[in-house]
Amino acid sequence: MKKILFIEDDTEMQKIYMQAFSAEGFEAIPAYTVDSGLQLANEKKPDLIILDIMLPGGKNGFDALESLVKDEALKKIPVLVLTNLDSEKKTALEIGAKDYLVKANTSIDQVVAKAKALLG
Amino acid sequence: MDKNLEEYKKYVSARLAALTPIFAKASIGDFSEKLEVPDGEDEFVQLYAGVGIMLEVMRQQLTRLNDLNNSLSGKVEELQFIQDQVEQEKNLDEAIIESIGDGVIVTDKDLQITMINYQAQLLLGIPEKEASLKPLYSILRAVDDKSQPILDEKRATTIAMNEKKKHSINYFYLKQDNTPLPVSVTASPVLLGGKVAGVIVVFKDRTKDRVIEELKNEFISLAAHQLRSPLSTMRWNIELFQKQNEKLSPDSQDKIASVYKNVQKMITLVNDMLSVSRIDQGRDLHTIEEVDIVGIVNDILSENKVVADAKMVEVIFTPPNNNFPKIKADKKKLRDVIQNLVNNSVKFNTPLGKMEILLSAESDKVKLEISDTGIGIPAQDAGRLFEKFYRASNAVLGQTPGTGLGLFLVRTYVGAWGGKVWFESPANARFRAKVGKFDNPGSSFYLEFKAIKGGDL
């Protein structure tokens, strides 16, 4: 079973991810801050990370992305940035995200489809 | 003989003595004394009569002179009064112009400065004596937001003189120390007998407005981004709900579909608000690339099929042949532009109406035409249709939802790629002949872009 780590502070969204992705046969792992996300990434070695940008706790999605690409053990894990900011695509892709979607403009089916595509 | 002469002398003196007081008075300008002509018929009687006539003539002339004098001094008083009034009006005008919070500069027909008010001197940092009689454009140096000089023919004054009507524009003036001053400028031609006799330039410091504008844009941007989170949660929850509850009653299905549609509408509105605030902040960056407009039209039409079918609007589109020229545009924004026009064509159409998309290429231009049998655009709204937040009167009356931002975005984007957008309503004759009789006037919107020739990008 492929594992997907969701770094997202909104509990409502986490609930949606859990439902939508378990229904498609994935193991969905929730993390609510950058630090817990990085820790879970190390422990569970997910196949894909779906990352929000605006996050609480002093570190944002870009910080998470930078830590991930610097980490030898984690840098191979593809990261899909899923956020409601639409002006940060260029920055996110430059740091090393594989793709960038704006939540409000994407259906949940499209999110699942994109995740599947990134998992190959 | 001596005695006789002596006698005659005495006689003459006596006869002339009566004249002495008359001449004495006349010598100081008094001709009022009446002269009694003596009896008799000697030479003195003739002299007296002559002097009498002379006095009478003098009296009449004097009266006439007096009358003239009186009427002249009346006129002089009148003139003085008018002059005082003019002076007063002038002082009042000057006081108004001087105390006004806007910069005011007046020029003659050759654009030479004839007046510059205190506020203008203050804003520009130029004293009156340095500006007076100088060419306007040597004192008012206009630049754009990238500090590039504004061409003379694009300046408010030139346009106002050429079009013989008031023209307003926003740009920057360079102060005497070369720092830019954001201004909104209104130039009004002074017309005398239909000819331009000069121009009045009124300009306002926009610094504060710009700060407020920026705060407003930041607020809109923040609010819109904040709204996106709950909206996406709602959207996704409805999507999951619809998937898991396929056996809902038709009524429940309708209700949930309606909620979903409205969530989508709010997302569109939020997106439009963000686009507009980006344009206002000058943060609206375009990624210009070679774009296949045929593919985009195809995509959009298939995405809109459900909506068009629901309204029973027939969509007519014959894709052009394979080597249709490409254009230079921002792909995502071009999608928004065409989506907007297609959406309007369906939204404002009548059930069982028609819309047609036509793509054509002539010489170096690509043209897209969208015609429909919709409610059309009233003449009164035609001039303002592309303005921000403007909605046509019949669109508001018909309660068709809309933000008044769609066509503003269309014009702004298309303009940024060097393209053109315009419309006609009623729809063009070719389309009307094709679709036959409809009660609605309909409309035809046109987009025109430069085609890319081989290897031209």
C-alpha cells in the first residue's frame, strides 16, 4: 500500500484527504506542522508528500520543502504543493516541488489523479 | 477839428463802455451776460448785434459741451464700475485658483505657461518666475510607473487640444529635483469661437490615494485568500458527499447540486477579485508563450457543454484546419478570457438560443468572434462595458449573476498582449442571417491578435 503524507494544518481538509485517499487504496498520514511532518517523513518514508504552504508554528511549506530537498534520505520523495496561494508556484517549483495546485480551483478527484500521476 | 475828434473819442468810449463788463466776463469763460442792442443805426449797433450773436453761439456751444461732458463722465463712471467688477472677479478667480488644493496651470494655444497657481508650484517645487512663459512640457515632465517619459501625443494636454474636450489620465510628474509625483491630471481646452485658445491643466497629488489603494488591495487579496480555504473545504466535501450518496432523492440531488454550483460561483468571484487586485498592484505577471487558440476553444467548449445543454443553447463551432496560426499570449489567462466570453454568451442567452464561435486568420491577424442570441448590450452601457465592476443595465435587471469583473479582465489581459477586444450589439448581420429570427438583439464579441509567423517568437 502506497503511503502519502499530508502536511496540512486544517483538520477539515485532513479529514477530506483521509477519506478521499483511503477510498482509492492509499495509506494517508496526517501531519499538522512542518516539524511533525518532517519527523513523520523520516519515520514512515512515504511515497508522496502533499504539502500546504501557510502553516502554523513558525515554519511554512517552503521551509519544509527546503529541509526535504537537503535531506539525502528524503529528497527522492516527490512533493505536491497543494495550497490556496496562487502566486507561489514559481518559487515552489524552483525549490524542488514536483507540482503545484490551487485547492479552490481543483476538484478532489483531480488531486487524487495528480497524486497517482506523481506516484507513477 | 481837434475838438471834433475829441468829441468822437468820448462818444466811442461811451458806446463801448457797455461792452467792457461783457468782455471781462467772457474772458473768464462766462458768456451768460445778455447784451442789449441799442437803438439807432450806426456802426456800433452792428457791432453790438455781432457781439450778441457771437455770445449766443458761444452759449449754445458751451451748453452742448457741457452736455457732452456730462454724458462722457457718466460713461467713464460706467466703465470704471465694469472695470472694478472685472477686477473683483479676477481677484476672486485668482483667490480660488490660488487657494485650491489642486495644482492648476494655464497655457496659451502654443502651450506656453501663462499662469501657475501656488499649489502647482509647491507640488512641483518650481517657483512661478521659473515657470512663467516657459513651454508647458519643459516644466511638466510626465513619466510612467517605470520612469519612462510619456510621449507628447499621449499626454492629457495634447489629447484635450486635439479632441477639443476634457481629458483625464493618471501618471507621474517629475518634480524639479527629479523625484516622481503620482498625479491624476485633467486637461481642459479653452475654446474661443470653436478654436483652441489655450489649455487648463488641473492635477492632483495621488500619493495618499495610492497608499489607500494599496491597503485596499492588500485587504482584498488577504480576504480573498482567506475565503478560499473554507470554500475549498466546502467544494471537496460536496464532491465526496455526492460520490458516497448516489441514491439521494432527486430533490436532494438538486439541492446539493445547487449548493455546489454556488460554491463554484463564489470561488470564481474570489478568483476574479484576486486577479483584479493583482492588476491594481501591478503584480499581474504574464507568461507569454506560443499558444494554440484552437485547442483552447475546443477545451472550453467541452467544459461548458453541460451548462450550455442545461440551458438548451446550441453551440456552433467548426474548428479551422490544422495549420491555423498560433498567437502570443499567457495561456492560462487566454483560457480565462475565452471562458469569460463563452460563459457570458451562454449566461445571457435565451433557452433554445444559439451561439457561434468563429476563428479566422487573415494576413498576420487571428480573429475570434463569439456571437449569440442573448439579451444584447443596451447602447447606454456600450461605452462602459469593459470598466471594472460595471454591469450592463439589462444584466442587472435580469438578475443574471456576475461580478462586473469579467470583461474588465478580458480587456486588461488582451491589451497586455497587444490584442484588441470589441463588440457589437445587435449581433452582426452574418450571424443573424445564419440563425434566423430571434426576439433578442444578441451580441458579437471580437478578439484580435497578431498571428505568429514561422519562427517568430
